[in-house]
Amino acid sequence: MLSRPSKTVAKRFASTATASRVIQEKTSVLNNGLSVSSVELNGANSSLVLAFRAGSRYQPANKQGLVHIIRNSIGRDSHEFPGLSLVWNTAANGGQIRALSNRDILAVKLDVVRDNVPVALSLLGQLGTNAFKPWDVEDVKHDTIQPDHVYLTGNTIALEQLHQAAFRNGPLARSNYGTNNVSASDITTFASQRLLSGEAVLVGVNVNHDLLVESAAQQFPIAEGTATQSPESKYFGGEARKDGPGSQTFVAIAGEGASLKSHKDAAVQAVVAQILLDAAQKVCLKSESVNLNYQDAGLVGVQFYGDNSGITSKTKSIVSALKTAEISNINAAKNTAALKVLTSGQKASNVALDVATQVLSGINALSPSEFAETIKSVSEQDVSKFLSRVTGKLSLAAYGTPSLVPFLDEL
């Protein structure tokens, strides 16, 4: 029997592509606490996401990378079906599975043609309820963890180090990438505490909402319950350095950003991120933006790399550019930031993940067009104040030959 939702919220907003086309977003909460959200973009392809408040911030401090192993276990046996059968049937129905995690969430994403959504939902319900059999866990650890580390880029390692520098021993400092000191017992304990209906959301883009609710109630055997909240991560600022091979050094520099709790602050950060990127790219064209918002904190800045022979001067020049960044052309920064949001929002899978993140953060989800409008509405005063806070207390991470990178008190 269908479990009736205890709460349903619906909203409508105009598409950015066609003003006359109306898109509807609905969110329901089932009696077991599972949130169900749908967004209709009128596309031929659908994107389904089952996400949990179970990112790396929730793993024990002495079990770094536990979530990494869970992520890599997606597609193994569920409690009811062999993993091979689930993966094969997903592919047979034209679906593509991807498991992903960050510091806030753990998610399973399934993209499929719209006509095959009913079958895809039944498969996702099983893919999201892994049995974590001891032999499967050992296979995952042996076959995937070390190769994943081998393929980590210098920029990724520097970004991981940046979180440790910025948040020290806080939950957001815990790594997205694992080691082999995690057992099947550790994982089943974590799953019993965090992979619960009250900590989960099912999002469907280009999916009928009633179908989504019915499937969530009948075909998602998620354990009922809620979990304790993660302690908040306070931004401290600091440095983290790590030796690495090669003749290049990777550097990430950022300041305190905004949490997901405030749409306005996140919008201001998006503009500040663009201003900082523009300033850094005048020194190093290959600079990339760091623009991260979590449920209780954020980071905003840039990352770059260079040959060891010039990384010292490059770091000094980029930090100087960040500290003297001007907001004289704020309209250009706002327009560019808004365009990035709208471009990302053209993909159903991006929208699904964004909605899942917002719902699990406990906020009302904004559509890409709504967030773009929020970006365009920020004032010069808002940006100036935010920029001063960011550059006033920086964090720095260096990977490669960190002895060539100046310390913060030298910059």
C-alpha cells in the first residue's frame, strides 16, 4: 500500500530557455522521513539521484576514506539481488550508473531515457541498499582504492590539503579518499547509522512526481530512522604542505566562504569567486576557481600549478593579485557567474544533484534560473564586504615541492 506523504510542497518557475514554458518542482516527505523531489524540465532523458547525508564529514576521524569504499561498492550485491544482475539490467535499459560523494553527501545517480524510468527506479532502489558483504568489501579495497590514489591529480590532492588547512580537525577536513584500514564491520556500522530514510532524498528530473513517490514508498527498502547531526566545521585558516613527485608544484589558496544555508551569501560568493579567478588568470591563465559551499561552511579562492623553477614568484604574484582584486567591473563578474550556473543547469543530472544537496542541507531548493537571478541582484557593498573577509584570512595548500612555496606570513 502506498505510504501517503506527510508533507507536500510545490512551486512553479519559468524556464530560462523559454519564458512561456512553465516548469514544476515538487517535494514530498514520506512517513518514514524519506524526501522525494521532482523537477520537470520537459526533456527526453531523465536523471534519478538517491542521496544520503553520509559524506566524508560523517566518517569517524580514525577511519578516513570509509565513504570512499562505500562509494566504490555501489553496484555490488544488494540484500535481495546480485550486483551483476543490477548492473546488467541497468545497462540493458539504457541506463548509466554513477556513484559519487563529497564532504556532505553520498549519492547514486542513474541516467536513463524517460520511457524506462519505472524500471530504473526499481533498480536504483536496490543499488542504494548495498549488503556490504565482507568479501565484496575486501575486493573493493584490493581492486579500487590504490588505483584511485594513483590517478589522483595534483590539483585534487592540493584541494584535499586545502580543506585540512582551512578546517584543521573539523569534520570538513576529513578526506574524500580512503586507505585500507577500514573493515566490512566498520562499513556496516556506518551504514546502519547514516544510510537511513530520514537522512535520504530521492530526486527525479523529468520524472512524474506521483510515480516517484509511489516507487519511493514501495521499491526503496531503506532502513527507517534518523541520524545525529555532524558537528559544525569552523574555518580557521592555515597551511598544509605535502611532498610529491615530478617537476611541478600545485597550489590552492582560499578564504572563508559561505554555507548553503543562505542563498544570498552563496550568490555573493559566486561573484567573488569570479572576481578572484579573473585576477588570478591575469597572472596565470591556467588558474582554476575554488568555489565550494557546504551545509555549514565554504571555501572560495583559486588553485594553480607551475614548474618548480617559477612557482615561488607565481605564488607571490597570484596572492598579490587576489589581495588587490577590484570590483570595478562587478556587472561582468555577476553575468559570468550567472551564466555558469545556467549552463550547468542545462543538464538534468546536474540539476538532480544540486536539488539533492539543497534538500539534504535543510533549505528550500532554488532552480538554476532562480539562483542566477539571486546572483544578479547582489550589491557592490555585499561583494566588497565578502571579498575583504576572504582575503583577510587565507588558507594555503601546496603539493609537489612545497619548500618552494612561500608561507602565508611571507605573502
